[in-house]
Amino acid sequence: MAILVTGGLGYIGSHTVVELLNNNFEVVIVDDLSNSEKFILKNIEEITGKKPDFYPFDLKRKELLTQVFDAYSIEGCINFAAYKAVGESQERPVDYYENNLFSLINILQEFKTRELSNFIFSSSCTVYGQADEMPIDENTPLKMPESVYGKTKQMGEEILIDFAKAYNRKISLLRYFNPIGAHPSAKLGELPIGIPNNLVPYVMQTAAGIREKLSVWGDDYPTVDGTAVRDYIYVVDLAKAHVAALKSLMSKESDKATIDIYNLGTGKGSSVLEVVKAFETANNVEVPYKICDRREGDITIAYANPNKAEKELNWKSETSLEEALRTTWEWQKYLESRNN
Ligand code: NAD
Ligand code: WQD
């Protein structure tokens, strides 16, 4: 019995594969390496002492996916595979809809015909848009996201809810807040491909001298110091939540629809400048920055109420912002050592 992990060599996927292997799950990875690299597989093996089976193909290639389902007895899937760059999604909407939705539908076709259940979907706090009240719990009304990327997440959720209801299957929608940090071994982390859009990779590269200065997008928000606030969750804590969600899903009755939805965050908001300061303190380095205009499409504030996950999954985030940012810096040093 195996768990199919799509996008399992990516940032969150690779950390989750480690946690699954540590919990004695058999793991099969499908990843087309469109945003990841093969050395991550070797590093997963170094960390866990186990080598998951790996198939490097695009999930849109239905015939190859069918072969994987033929070859294994799949007892669940965690579907990380997706394109995730918000800006790029506005420029290449058709590619984003195609990749993020066709991949999902191809897997669901296999699940449907083979009577499989236990499907976990990587969703995002972006489905809430700018919520009217903080913290954001699972009953907070959804708002159609502005970005194409965000829309693929909201549409993915809808598709899965219909799937669960129509065929009596068990699904879990995990809405991540802002994942950060790297594995404590420094062998897994977020691969910086091109100029980072997200805050922490940009901070990391600025501290390393790869970027001259961080642009802080706006200091006139109604927040503690005028900069926007997010809920930064450590990636290993997030990975552990997947194992908890999977075990919970698998323990539930299989003859009726289950739709589990969890917000995965720390419950604490941090401003952009608080992140910069925490990075400097944790690593004893400087992060030069300049204040710029607001970034289009940004929201002011978002942080989770993670109580439902704590109560039902017995999971909560444990790692401090500084500790997470310390692992980020170790990862940067590891990447530098690989380049030398
Ligand atoms: P990532 O890009 O590091 O990982 C995604 C992986 O999927 C990559 O390894 C990529 O090569 C692979 N992939 C993409 N399309 C594929 C396809 N058609 N076939 C096979 N493999 C494919 O991203 P991540 O940060 O690990 O995010 C994982 C998931 O979590 C994504 O669905 C993302 O939308 C979601 N998410 C991420 C964040 C975040 O800030 N990182 C926040 C909320 C939700
Ligand atoms: C965080 C804060 C920026 C870069 C995005 C996606 C969302 C989700 C997470 C997947 C904001 C500020 C950033 C920089 C800055 N992904 N910032 N200078 O905006 O919360 O969300 O990633 O689902 O869908 O939209 O994350 O890391 O881009 O930004 O000042 O160079 O840092 O303005 O306030 P965000 P982020």
C-alpha cells in the first residue's frame, strides 16, 4: 500500500515525503522537475535512509499516470504538484489552468475508476482574500482570489468537494498560510529559481549579497509598523500536518463522503519588518532594505486561527519565526556550498 505524492520533490512536498517515510508510509513520487531538481531525491534518501520510488513525468500525461496506478496499490494521494507563481499566473493563465486543474482531474479520474479514497489537496489562504476579521478560521467566507493562481486553488477545492460528494470519497483541503524555512539538515528547502517573489527567499538572497536590497512593498498599511502582516509557518511543522491529516482521513469510515478543511498556520501575524529583524537576529547578518510603494494585489493582513487542526488532528505549529529563519540561512549556505 503506497501514498502517491505528486510534486514530491518540490519545497513542501519533499519535507512531507521525509515525514511520511519517518512514519513508515510507502511513498511513490511523481514530479516532472518543472520546479525542482533530482538531487532532492538523493537528499531525502540521506535524511531518512529510505528511497521512495520516483517517476519524472508530467501529470498531464494521463497514460503514464495510469501506469503508476496499475503498478502500485495506492491508498491515498497528497497532491502538491502545481504551478505557484502569482505574477506568472497572470501572464500565462491558460498554462496555469491547464497544469493545476488537468493534473488534478487526471488523478481524480484514476481515483474514481479504481474506487480510491484519501485525497489531500494543497490549498492556500489565498482563497480567503482579504478577510474582514482576524484570525481566519475555516468558516471565514471565501472570496474569489484576484490571481489566476489563486483561482486554480479555489476551483481545485470545488472540484474535490464535488468529487467527494458524488462518489462518497474522503478528501482533505489544507489551506496553508505562508510556509518558510528549510529542513534542519539543510538538505531540503525552497529552490530559488529566478528572482524570488516571496518575502523570505528574497530576504535570504539579500543577506547573501545576491540581491542588493529588499524592496519592502508598502509601509502605510494599518498595521503595527505600517508593513503588511502574514502568518509564517515553518515548513517542517507544515509537513507534519500532512501526516496528521492523512492518518485522520484514513481512520474515517470509507462509505461516506468526508470533506475535511484545515487552516494551517501559527495563529500569529508578523509584519514584513518584523521578519527582516527576526532574520537579522537569528543569523547575525544584515538585510539592507528600502521602502517602496505597495505591491498590486497585496492584502493588508492574514493570519490563521489554527484551533480546528489542533483539536481534530492533534497538530500545532511548534517552531518560532527566528528558528525557521535560522534554517533558511543554513539552506542558503548549503546552496552556496553546492555551487562551489
Ligand atoms: P514547488 O514548486 O516547490 O513544488 C511543486 C512541485 O510540483 C515541483 O517540484 C514541480 O516540479 C512539480 N510539478 C508542477 N507541475 C507538475 C506536473 N504537471 N506534473 C508533475 N509535477 C509537477 O511548490 P511548493 O511551494 O512546494 O508548493 C506545493 C503546493 O502547495 C502547490 O500546490 C502550491 O500551490 C501550494 N501552496 C504553496 C504555498 C507556498 O507559499 N509555497 C502556499 C500555499 C499553497
Ligand atoms: C509576504 C509579504 C509582501 C516580497 C503569496 C501568494 C499566496 C501564497 C503565499 C500560495 C507581503 C511582502 C514580499 C518582497 C515584500 N502562496 N514582500 N518584498 O503575498 O502573502 O502570498 O505567497 O498559495 O497565494 O500570493 O507572500 O511572500 O509574496 O509576501 O515586501 O520582495 O512580504 O508585500 O506583504 P503573500 P509573499
